[in-house]
Amino acid sequence: MFERTISMEQTKIAVKKGEVIQNYPDDKPYPSSLILHFMKKRPYHVVVAFDEDSGNCIIITVYEPSPKLWENDYKTRK
């Protein structure tokens, strides 16, 4: 996230306000989700895992999705 110049604040906003576009309920050790959020017209994907026992949200990665790999809506893989 920091290597991609995406701040913690931007990431928190994306997790809170973004749209879950994919769920991975079988991920281990915790289920995870792929979240899409636009900030200043830039799309961001955030992969987060959820530890329901502790209530923690664990950021796995944050990146700007590539138009080469994603359709224009950034929700659908090519």
C-alpha cells in the first residue's frame, strides 16, 4: 500500500465506503473480501480479511486495478 502511495486514511475510507465485489469465504485463516472504491476518480481495490472473533479487519493488499486485467467498471475481470 505504501509502495503504491496509497495512505492508511485512503484505505480506511475505501473499506468503510467501498463496494464488496467478491467474497472469499473459504480463505484461511479468515474469510476475505475484495472491495472497490473510487477516490478522485481513481479506482482502488482493497483485499481485507475479517476476524469475527476479535472484530479485527486485516488489510491484505491495496492497489489500483489495471485496465489490462479489469473491465471498465473495475468489478469484472477480463
